[in-house]
Amino acid sequence: MSGAALRVQGLGFGYAGGEALLCDVDLDLEAGSVGCLLGASGVGKSTLLRLIAGLDRPDRGSISLGGETLFGPGRPGVPVHRRHIGMLLQDGALFPHLDVAGNVGFAIPRGPDRDARIGAWLERVGLRHLAGAHTASLSGGERARIALVRALASEPRLLLLDEPFAALDTDLRRQLAQDILALLRPLGVTVLMVTHDWAEALSLADRLGVMIGGSLPQWSTPQALYEAPASIEVARRIPGTGFLRTERGPDGAWRCAVGTLPAAAVECVGEVGAAGLLLVRSELLGWSDSGSARIVSRSYLGGAYRYRIELASGEALQMSERTRRPVGAAVGLHPAPGGSWRCYPAD
């Protein structure tokens, strides 16, 4: 089995009433790689998957897979059954009237080696011993694995995953995602998945995008998206990110509530004038045991604490640190040496 490169260009889609659900979406995904789409509910993530699968028809743009145009100018759309795309939805949709082997076998054509192929797929996820089990007796993790191998058994060129593990608890979901990635990589399957879990997306994806209001303003490597958000709208959707008002002095340095930053340490994104908003994360700041800031709340994350810090300027930041500090304590925050900062236009 091998995947195929996916390319989406200028894709647009809207309901008959005129509401735009997708606006000029562009993305590309190399064969055998994993792409993740993040974003709030209703921003068009699942709609994009449906368009790629052929379940809905775009209004404009193009979709190609492995060099074949599935939809585009002069190409009204390749039928769903000819796209060779697998799709796994949130509930897995196992057939309740079939046992585990029957569910996997649904995707495998009849032939003398059919049973052996079913067994081989179940072996890949360590569930061969459940071949005759009823699907109602499976755990959530087992159901997710069976749904996955059923989708893979048809040997798709592209696998679309629409939050298939959303019903599982966080630890199980993340472990399952890692297990599945270990299965998919050797097979060379190209995967495009939707998730709400940033930790999952950052750890799994080769390419990552944040959808906002039907658009995909940034599609890049996870590191580039996290460290260099293309806009303040993207930055605001990354967990652990805050902002501070800043002004540029005559010497070019930027002054904010936690100190002064040299011009060389700050990259301006967009048309930033004499004032802007600095992107702030825990790793960009150092702490001291006294100062004009105050801890107003604390929560334990396991191995670290998350604090809400109120600054003398009236601004507030979410910070993480391993040290346990009391609520109400005065602390100081200052720019950490060598930090790279980004500044966006002020609202």
C-alpha cells in the first residue's frame, strides 16, 4: 500500500442560501505524510474532508490526488467510489450485525485469500483473537482500531480521519493516535485528519493548519505554526499563548509590562506601527520571587503548575512553571535571555 500526494487549491463551498463554508482553501500534503486540521466547531474542517472524499461538490477550486484531478475546471467530479479514499468518522460506524472479522472483511473483495488478509489486518493491531467477537463487546479503543483497519483494508490512496477518537478519554486517545501512526508510517498511507487536540496534532503531523471561519490562513510544519503564527488570529488559537501591549521607543526597542526588548529580538508581522501586541509564552519569560505582578490562580497539570498572573499594567498572562507558588504571591516577570519575539498590529 502506498499513499498519494494531495493538493487542494482555491477551494470554495457554500450552502444554497449563500453562506460561505469554505473560502479559497489551499493545502498540499506529500505522499505518505500526515496532515492535521485544527479549529473550533463549525469552521469547515469536516466540510473540507467531505469535499475531498467526493461526498459534497465544491463551488470552485480544484482537488487532485496522485496527479489525478478529482475536481476542477472541466472536471465535474470523480465519483466517490472511484477516488479510492478511505474515511473514518467520529463514531467509527461499525456494522452491529457483523462480527469483528466481518467488519474488516467488508472492505476486502471475496477471494481464496480473503480470510488470511482479514487475519493479517487484525494482527497488525493486535486484535486477531477478537475475530469472532461481537462489536458490542469491544472497548472504545478496540472499536477504534477495528474501524481503522476496516478503512485501511480497502487500500486507499488517502485516509481521511474526522476525529475518530473523540469519544475516548485523553490519555487513551493520545496513546491510540501514537499506535496508529506507528502502523501507518510503514504502510506509506497519506493521512489528513481533523482534531481538537493540540498536543495530538503537534506530535503526529508533518503538516498542520488552523481553520478559521472557513479559511485556512496557515498550513505549515507544526514547528513553524507554533513558533511563527502567520497572523494574530492564528496565534490566538494556540494554547498557552498570551499578548502584551507594547510600544516602540525612539531607539527602536520595544517596551512592555515585563521589560524592554531590543529591536533585533522582535519580528514584526504585518503592518506594525509604533504600537503593537507581543506574543507571549512561558518559555519567553523568566521569574523572580518578588515584583509588581501577582498570582491570582493556580492549577496543577501534573509535573507543572499553570498560573494566571496579573501585571501592574492590568494585563494578565497564563504561565506554566514547575515550582509551586502560593496564590496571592508577588512575583516578577522579565524577558528570558535569547528569546525570539513576534509583534502583531494592535487591535
